[in-house]
Amino acid sequence: MSWLTDEERKVVIFLLLVALLGGCANYLFKKISPSRKNISSINENIGKVDLNTATREALLDIPHIGLTVAQRILEYRDKNGAFQDTEELKKVKGVTNYRFGKIKDYIYVK
């Protein structure tokens, strides 16, 4: 580097430091940030209710679910265990295909 002036050496050193810091920052960002799959899963479920953890109050906040159906959902979950998918909700008495069509956008199963 003896063919470079002092000013040029400073610029080269600065650029090497910026590249090094950028590489470190990129590495840390990839290590710390959640995977894209987790982010998309979170985003698509924002504002939805997980059938396997929902309380009666949470179920009552869903349009087309009243007190009776909410109670039946909880009883079904207690008796049969966790829901495997949202379609299983149709097995709950009172959840017709029509009602399921109205509530399917408000629920998910983790």
C-alpha cells in the first residue's frame, strides 16, 4: 500500500471497516430475526382466535358465535382434546356449514 497517499489509505481502511461491519450486521440480523415462515404465520393470524387456547370471552367476540355455541366449543375441546384443524369445528353442535363459512376467517388452529 506504499503506492497510495495517506488520504487514499484512509479511504481504503474506511471502506474495509464498513464492509466488515456490514457483514457482521448482516450475520447478526439473520441469527436474531425470526424466520420468514414464522413471520408469515404470525401475520396471517393477526386478529384471529386460536381454537385451542380461546376463552369463552374470546369466542364470543367472533361474529356468529353466541353463548351456547361458545360453550359447546369449549366442551368439545375439553372432551376431545385440541382441534387438529379449523374444519373440525363443524363437528360441534350448532356449527353448520353456513356458520362455519361466516366464522372461518376469524379462527385458526396452532
